[in-house]
Amino acid sequence: MKKQLHLIYSGRVQGIGFRYTVLDIARQQKVGGWVKNLDDGKVEIIAEADEDLLKIFLLSINQHFSNYVNDLEIRWLPASGELNVFEIKF
């Protein structure tokens, strides 16, 4: 079942290639959505896919950046059906 995952990462998550790594992970997992840096130093991600794929996506990000992330806000939402490709928003 398709779901949407809304994530906000905080810590040392800007200036380390976070967005580009998330883009690669999302494309490998066939996850749609976007990632962007926020003005407060956090990184926001909206992702849509089957719930099982989103769990793998989340685990992959967390494993890759475990030394940089201090906090993570996670919200599971119904899928919008509009996010088919993954991109970096500026």
C-alpha cells in the first residue's frame, strides 16, 4: 500500500552531501518525492512509495548518516499519488 513519509532531519545535515545521497537512495529504491535544505539548518524530505520500500529508504538514510543526525521527526501520511520521481528542491 502506498504511503507518504514526511521527514525532518536535524544535526550536521547540511554541507555534507546529504541531499545528493538521499537522491541516490530514493532513485535506487524507486521512491518519489523531494529533499531540500531548510533555512534553520535542517533537511526536509517528502517521499512516496509502498510502505515496505519507504521503510528500507528510511533505514538506508539513517544508516548512512547516523553520525550526523541529532534528531529526526517522522510522520506517516496517506499517499498523494502525485510524487512519481525524486528530486532536490532548492
